[in-house]
Amino acid sequence: MKTLALILAGGRGSRLDILSEHRAKPSVPFAGKYRLIDFALSNCVNSGIFNVGVLTQYLPLSLNDHIGIGKPWDLDRKYGGITILQPYTGKEGGWYKGTAHAVLQNLSYLRSQNPEYVLILSGDHLYKMNYDKMVEEHIDRNADLTIAAQRVPQKDASRFGILNTDKTGRIIDFLEKPDNPPDNLASMGIYVFTTDVLIKALEKYCSAEKSDFGHHVLPPMIDNNDVYAYEYEGYWRDVGTLESFWETNLSLTDAMPELNLYEEGWRIHTKSVENPPVKFGPNSKTSNSLLSNGAIINGTVENSVISPGVYIEENVVVRDSVIFNNTVIRKNSIIDKAIIDKEVEIGANCHIGFGDDLTPNQEEPDLLFNGLNIIAKRAVIPNNVQIGRNCRVMSYARPKDFEDKNIESGSTIG
């Protein structure tokens, strides 16, 4: 049996707003030391799949730098290993127009690998899954296509492709993000194809105008091929919104989190920078939090996720927040319910998350409405600034952008 994994990692992740302004969504940091793509890559190698292609497009520099030659995942191999597949010009080349079109553009690579089965994955979902079991079920059923699926809350079902199956597990209907979902069995965006079936389906149903698996390839295949659901009952999250990203990070601080990062038999691998251990100052206090190597804590951290290299000065309080790499928070500041991106500098005596005014963000009301503040990469906030709720501070914002030191809820700065 020979399986090739293709990880779709070219998406922008627009609902993550300014967190994905300078990086592809799969490259967004998570849980302190990881990136979102680490989970798909680690699942592959933990499942015994060592032939992996990563399809990139939107702002790939950060992602390419993180993956490198694949050494952290044992994918730096002479045969197989990891291959970065970017859009190209020339014969039949061009930008990827959608998920299926991205695979169609790389059929020459797929054929060169000559796999029996092709596993197609999203590069930005959080879960731990043994793909080998799914491939085995695909083979046992003599399926043309197997779609991983999971029951989701009915209120969230409209965000997903919804499957309808018969008693044998064969899929008899598929609706892509319906307004009124008739069921709650959601596609996880994980597919196992028999290779020749995939090639024929892409050549028959896919083009630059008809470019998406969910809209253009799966429906006719369900009508004409043997397509089955593989119901997965383990942990799985699509952190596609700012709120879900923040909640999922903070859920890892629970005493027994659903996503267990400490499981010996299923490690999540990542590219790690050599950092010294976490250092706590004489008056520091930390509770119910994740802290990464290289962080220096001289203040108080509660129910938060702290990434490598974060520096927190004296009398600072960080509460219910996610702080990315190498951010500095100066003395006497308060950070309450925020996501702060990499290399941000917050001045002394600041209060991020001030008051109870929950006015939604004026520019992105559908993304920021629950009191969460977002501060983007390399912003500099001067001393003595108060920021309300549901605010956005754009990348590379500078002290001159803060003429008013009291920023009202719902504002965007920079």
C-alpha cells in the first residue's frame, strides 16, 4: 500500500483578520510553540505516511521557512519526504483557483509519485488522527472516495459541508454550507481517493471556473462513484474565526484538555528555536497557563498562553490572553482578553481590554464582538494607552497613531 498525502496550505484565512495579514493561515502560531500546520504534518508521520506534498500560495514565506526540508517531522528523506508545491507559470500553470484546482495543477507531481491512494488534507485544522485506519477502511469498502466526517452542533452546521448517508455509510447526498442544514454530519475536509479515480474526476469535473472539491467535484462523484463516510469521534476543530482561535488556545489550559499535547504515543512535532528555559522573577505569579521556552515572567499571568521569547515586566497582569513570540509588555500594564501577535511592544501603564463596553468593531463587526482585542505583528503601543474592547491594532502601528490615549471600544488603529 502506498499513500501520498497532499496538504492544502495556500489559504489566507480571512476570518482570522489581521493575524493572517502577513502569513498563510496554516502558519499562524498556536499553543505557544506550534503552528497550525504542525498537526497535519505530525498526523502524517505518526500514521506512517512519509510522502507529503504541501500546496502553498498565499504569503508562503513564513510557511516555507517553518517547514524547511521537513527535518522536525522526519520528512528530510532521499525517497519520499516533503515537497513544497507552489503555483508556477508555463504550460497549464497559473494561480490555484480553489482546492480541487490546486491538485489538478499538480497532476504531474502526483503521477510521478505513483501512489495507490491520495490523502487530501487541510493545513489549518487541529486534531490528532490515525490516517492509516481511514485508508484501511477505504480499501475494505472498495471505495472510490472516503470522506472523514464528524457530528457538529446543529447551530454550527451551516459552516460545513453536510453529508447524508445510508445504513452502510455510503454517502447519498452532500450540501456545501447550506443555509438550513438538514443534518449535522459535517465533512472534515479530509479525503482518501483511489488515485486513478481522483485523476479522472479532476479531469472531468474540475477547471479554473469549477475549482472547489465541495462545490464542483464531490457532488457528481457522489452521484456516479462509490463514496463513503468515515465517522471520526475524536477531537477536531476548525479554528476559522478569531473567537474560536482564542477559545481553543485557552482550552489547553484546562486541567484535562480535550486536545492532549502530552500524549507520548502521538507527539506533535514542530520547528523549534533553541531557547533557554522559562524564567520567573521574584514577584511573578502564574496560574492555569501555558508558557514556552525563552519567556521571562516578572508579573502575573492567569489563564493565558505565552509563546517563546515573551518578556513581561514587573506589575504586569496578563489575563485570558494569547501572546505570540518575542512580544514585550512593559511594567504596570494590564492585558485582558487579547490576542497579541509576534514582536509587539506594549508600553508601560497601558490597559488593553478596558471597561465593559462591548461595541462591535466598526470595520469588522462580524469578527470582533465578544470583547476580544487583536494587536497585529510588530505594532508599538506607547505608554499610558487605554484600549477598550473589540479593537484592532494594525501591523506596524506606531506611537504617532495613538494621538488619543483613550481608544474607544470598536476602534481600529493604524
